[in-house]
Amino acid sequence: MFAFLKWTGIVIGSLAAILTVLVIWSDRNHSEITSRVFGDRSRLVKPDFEGTPVDQKGRFVNLEFPFLPKTLDMLKWIAKTNDLADEKKTDLERIQVANPTEFLQSGRDGILWLGHASFYVRLDGRSILIDPVFGKPPFITEYVALESPLDDLPAVDVVLLSHDHRDHMDENTIKAIAAKFPDAVFLAGLGSDELLGEWVGSQKRTTTAGWFEQFDSAGDVRFYFLSVRHWSRRGLFDTNRRLWGGFVIQHADTTIYFGGDSGYGNHYRELAEVFPKIDYFLLGIGAFEPRFIMEPNHNSPIEAVKAFADSKAETIVPMHYGRFDLSDEPPSMPLREFLEETKRTGIEDKVRVLPIYGSIDL
């Protein structure tokens, strides 16, 4: 008995010591811009851009708001009472799930929402997947369970990956796509090539870029990587080692913006300067509470409407809500507050709300 108590005390003491070290290290860790890097400077679409910022430890940095996650903030979140807990528990409203078969088999150009931040886009006959997550990522609770749509996808030419968080870059999904579609190429931010090359079997199938850089075109479809306000990490020691961002997909008279994950910032106004005509603005509205944790990384529904106004885009398609339980707010709150704000600002006619597997013809 005494031995058990002794070892229990040692374990508890060791865990407390480790936690103390993490809190002290995290609190003292900081990030300041010391240099700028390019993937390929000749591909810049913003000629005056000085390069993607990097800090003193070689980590990528947001243009406006340097961000590193703090252990103490996470502990505060865990210990904090969720003021929305009762509403969250009783909120049984769920996103409708449509049948994607007709669109997938039609061959028409369009945008198909696969839930959360995943989209299937067909443009000029090219098939593009954005942040595909088929199934449930580890350690994440689902509000809406979905079977993998992989067997129903007729083709995949290009896969766009905005950043390395597991609800956007899922290892099993990427491996399955790479196996089924051996000619598919994978586009992501700087620093992602080694990880993706391992998953897809060859770094020759992966291309990375810095902010405001253009990737190789797929036929007449062009792809650009844009700055957003976020961060990256998959393990304990790779914080901000892989660049995060949004994408512009462009063909002829059609321009689509995919915002990835982002807090609010000047990058939406910069987007409008570089791409003055955006037809579809795909932007996250969920995982926004509590604000002291989420504000640096995820727009609130009200901020999403403000970002849309800054972008001067034609149509906004809300995403990143209702599929996974990632934050404190109830599942139906993001869309409800978003629609209230669009009504208040008089832009209801510029909104396209999709069910999961709902589509927009282009």
C-alpha cells in the first residue's frame, strides 16, 4: 500500500513538474519577424510583397498578428465554465445532408460542399478537392457522421491543403486519395512537402508555395496561395513549421476564394486588391467560442460578414460549422448568428447556405 502511494505521488509530482515547465516555457516563448522567405519569387502576384515572414527560430509568422499557442491559455479554457454548456447540450439541430450523386455524375462545373471545410470543385473539367477529411479525425467528436465519399468521386486532379491541423489535413484521407488517384497532385504551404511526400509516396506529387505565390496551373485553371491569420501544428515540437493560408482558384471569368482557417485581419482587404473580382467566397464561421482562445484564429460569424465586405466578393458560402465539435458554442449558433448579421447588414441576397453535399453550378 505504501509503495503504491509512493509511486502515485511520484507520478503526480512528475506530471505537475512537466506541466509547470510547459507553462513557463510557453509563456516565455515568443515570435518576432527576423527574415522573409519565398517559395518561388518569380511567381508572386503581389509585386511589392516582401516575402513570407519567419521568426528567430525559423517558424512562420502571421503578417499582422504573431501567434503562438500558450499552455496557460489552454488550461484556462479547460478550467473555465462554459456559459453556453446548457444550450449546447440541448441544441439538437443538425445540418441537413443531401445526395451528391447527381452532381458528381453530371460532369458539370460547380462547387460541392463535403462538410466542415471540405469541398469538391469542378472547373473547366478539372476536379479539385479542398481540405478533404473523409471520416472522423482522431480525438474529434462529430455532430454529423458521414461515410467517406471517396468511392463516389469520379476523378481528382488537384488537392489543396490550407494547413496541417487534423480537421483540415487528414493523413488517412490523403493516403486514400493518393492511392485511388495516382495522377493527383497536392498543393500546400511551405514546409509541408516532406510530410505530404511521405503520405502520397513521392515529393514529386507535392508542390508548396509562400503567400501571394501562384502554383503551376492545371490546364487553364490557376491556383494561388494567400495569407490568412492562423497557425500550424501536428505534434509537440512543430509549431508553425508548416505555412498556413487560403487559396484562390481561377479560370476565365470565374474566381473562387477558399479562406481556410483564419481570424479577422487586413488580409481580406489585401485579397480584394490583388483579386478585385471574386465570385465565390468560401469562409469559416464556426469554432469561435471562447473568444480569448479562438479570436486569433477563427472568425466569429459577425467577423465573417465583415471579411466578406472587405473582400468585395459577390457571394459568400459559409463553412466550418456544424460537422465537428471543436469549441464552446452550440452547433446551430454559428449559422444562426451569421444569418442574423447578413440580414442586419442587408446582404441576404449574397449568401448561399448549402446542406452537406449541396452544390452550386458554375
